[in-house]
Amino acid sequence: MSSIEIADGEPLIFEKSRTGRTAANLPECDVPSIPASLLLGAENLRNNLPLPEVSELDVVRHFTHLSQRNYSIDGGFYPLGSCTMKYNPKVNEKTAGMPGFACMHPLQPEETAQGALALMYELQKMLAEICGMAAATLQPAAGAHGELLSMMMVHAYHRERGDEKRNIVIIPDSAHGTNPASAARCGFKVKGIPSNERGCVNLESLAQTVNENTAALMLTNPNTVGLFESDIQEICRLVHEAGGLVYCDGANMNAMLGITRPGDMGFDVMHFNLHKTFSTPHGGGGPGCGAVSVQPCLEPYLPTPTIKRIGKGASAVYSFDTDRPKSVGKIHSFYGAFLIAVRAYTYIRSLGAEGLREIGENAVLNANYIRARLTGHYDIAYDAKFCMHEVVLSANRQKQLNGVRALDISKRLMDYGYHPPTNYFPLIVPEALMIEPTETESKQTLDKFIDAMIQISKEAETDPELLRSAPHNTVVSRLDETAAVKNLDLRWEPLFAE
Ligand SMILES: *Cc1c(COP(=O)(O)O)cnc(C)c1O
């Protein structure tokens, strides 16, 4: 493998290697030493194991520099749309790291795990209260896993009623790609419906599509173009009248916290992304928690075990309930990602009801502030009066003018020190740039980001090549993004011969 060009000139660990240099400082051996060939077998030993010979300080600097090449929410503004990437208060990490929680074993007896059981029980109750439903489970490992579980329960519900012909799940064209995948994985056929000119569900299409074969509608609210489905009650009525159920993709719950509840709108089941709305660091594939909440009609189908409480107050006793004959079964080893539940519990308890509402309000306010200041510099995807927690821009104007695309704008943002927003999603918006600032960013941070976006829109007019060749200050510039995913190669091969 050839050496990668490193822009900042920092040599890699193998280039720092000097014969005889070491980071270990062990005391003299005070027992007779046994040759390694006797311990391990001579055939297992290599004569030349090319490890870098470096000092402790070299190692510390190497890993510190590597960590600084990662962009993180703790390091800067992270305006990804759809995936709520919010600040994770450090108190959550503190409670999740308490030995009483962190050092538990999932097989230890229930009577020694009462605190953990109480926490999960309480968190499920709080989530159900927040979304206006009857019960919840913390088992799913991700939002998509919560979608799958929801569809499994919808399937079990119809089958239990002998309504076997319901094999179609309706999904609007603005949906996150995981929605159709989850429905299909469950054996349903997926039927798409178009959005109307306002970016919302087209009621006429929905009315024409629902029928006696409809198992469910999967809907994101606020939807993935950042707009509230204002016809939501009518939408739910249409599906329910046809005998179907309505599922809410709750990944965008951040916008509604403490303000309105999917259960009150008519939804039967929803998933939360605890790793989005309830503030667990996410990315890199997990761990996550796609907690699912249900109305009473779906409660019997929740995965086992559920947690039950006998008695109240200080004498309450918690236990796992595995006697659930209608349950869809187990969908995660043990009880899900428990320490994420600890973080979410801490987050909710430290904010309280008032604090949760302020999250919803400020998330929406911040997105609308960006929207208002960028109007005139970029096309806004839909002509709504307000957006919710995220704003979808389009670089269509820049593309028409001189071929600058959304991707070029995102790459140029990196030169200004920002993580790019979501590009080319939702698919129904050409040249989409989807920005979700979240509630925690200050006006000063938002203003600096907006100033950079405005500056870039000017550069797109005067010096489009500057954008097309961006980023200019990063360790590597444009990558072959497909190859980077398909041929991921994380191994460093030393340059010297064996
Ligand atoms: C993030 C997201 C999902 C999927 O959640 P994962 O935890 O990544 O599986 C589903 N729908 C929407 C709208 C999302 O933003």
C-alpha cells in the first residue's frame, strides 16, 4: 500500500520509528525467564515483527492527532438534517458510567438489579407519556430496528384478527429509505404515494390508495422535508376507516417534544431514536436505541420480556415478564442497549417537562432563523410559512447559473470548518441541502454558519472553480466515495520489508 499524502506534514507512526526506542518501562524480571518458543511454540514466532519503535510521547501524539482528524459534535457545529446530531450533555455520560450501572451483568439475579429495572420501567413510562401512547419497549437497537418491530406487531395484529389479506404498507415518497426496507423485510408489499406541492401527504392519492388490503401507513411527522403534516388527523382517519394502522417514524420527535404528541394525532405505534432526540452520541454504527411506543391495541405484541412492577413507592418490586403469549418474541439479546436508557433517563429527568418543551421550541426557532437569513441566497425547497426543526435548501439556482452543485457547496463548507449538511436527501428535492441546527446552538454559532453559507453563495457566482475543487484545507480532498465504502481498507502496511 502506498503512503497517503498528509497535508499537515505529520509523519505516520511507522515513519517515526527509531531502532531501540520504546514506550514500555517494565521492572527487571525477577523470575527465571522462559524462552517464548517454549511458551508459544517456535512455529508461532516471527523473526521480524515490524512494529514501530516509538516513545510514549510519540504514541500519545500519534493518537491525539488522529482523534483530531475526526469531526465531532464536541468539536464544532454539525448541521446534518434528518439525523438529529445534538449536543450530548456530559452529565448523561457520568450517570451511564456509574459502576452500579456500567458494571452490571445481564444475567445477574433480578433482586440485585432493582435499580436498573426501575430505571427502564420509568423510562418506558416517560416515553409513552411524551408521545401520548400506552406502553413502550427499549429493545430495538436502532430506529430502523424499531420500524421493523413496529411492522412485526402490525403483522401480528392483523393475523390475530384473521385479517390475513392485509399485505400492503403505504409510504410517502419523502420517507427515509429505512421505512420501505423495514416493511418489505416483514413480508409486506410497499406502495408509494406522492407528496403534494406543499411537500406533504397528498390526501387524494392516499384516499385512492387505502383499501381492505392496507396493513399500515408509515409516516414521518414532521416529515423529512421538515414540515408538519397539517392534515394528520384526516390522514389517520382515512387509514383507520379502511382498517389499517398508522405508524409514526419518530426520528423527528425533537421538533415536537412537549408541544404535541403523535398518540393524540391518531398514530397507533411509533419509534423514538433515543440516540437522536434523547441525546446519546451516535454515528459509526451504534450502539443505539430505537425505543417503540404503542397504543393499547398493540400492547400484547410487544417483545418479551417486558418489565412489571408490583407495589408502589419504596416497597415496589420490579421483575421481567416473559409470560406474554401474543408477543412477537425477542428482538435483541437481553434487554437492549441499557446504558443508552440510562443516558435518556438522565436527560429527561434533568430537563423536566418544561425543559423538554423548550427543546422543541428552540429547535424549531433555530431552523427558522437559518431559513429566514438564507432566503434570497438559496432556493428554499417548499414555500411554507415556517419549517419545523430542519430546513431544506436547494442548490438548483447555483446549478443552473454555472453548474455548482449541492456537493460542491458542502465541500466548500469544510474549508470554513463546518461539517457538511445532509446532501441529496430527501430525494424529492433536487440538489437538496438539509440543515438541522438543533436547540443547543447559540445565535452566534448560527450567525457564523449562515455568514459562511452566504459567502459561499457569492463564491458560487464569482469563482465556481473554488467550490468545485474544494475542500482545500483537509487531510485528503475529494475521495471516491463509493470505493471508500465498498473497499474500506483500514490496515496500515509497514513500508519496510520483512
Ligand atoms: C435516522 C432516521 C431513521 C433510522 O434510524 P437509525 O437509528 O439510523 O436506524 C429513520 N427515519 C428517519 C426519518 C431518520 O432520520
